[in-house]
Amino acid sequence: GEVISISDDAIPPDQESGRAYFSFETTIDLERQTFVLDNENDLEIGLQNGMAINSNINVGKRTVLELFFNRFTGKFRSLTNVN
């Protein structure tokens, strides 16, 4: 599918629902209205408006080392800008 919109503000964790992380309300234009549960047996479930889902959206490819070093280089750059 295609991401149409992402909320500006994060939704805080909610102990009642069991969600222990921040999330964002997102609108997605789906390519199809079913979710494949099992490819081998062609088992699908129909999606309906209002169903809640969890997903990860990949925005780029970075190695673990890049993620680690980016934290330090970003802080170093902010220090050099102060001087």
C-alpha cells in the first residue's frame, strides 16, 4: 500500500491497551482489502474499516554500526556549532 498521511503528534503509551510504546495514527491506501495469513494454503482474512494494525515502515537501510555512530556524530556536530 501507500502511506497517505501520518499524524503530527505521537500517541503516548497506553497501559490499558497494553501498548508500551509511542505510535502514530496513519492512513494507508491499500493495494488489496485482504491480509494473507498463509501463502501456502492461500488463507486470507478480509480487512474492514477501523481495524487496528501494527506495522513497521522502513524509511531507509542502515547498519547497526551506522545507527550507533550517527548518535555520536550528531552530538559532536551540535557541539561544534556552539563554538
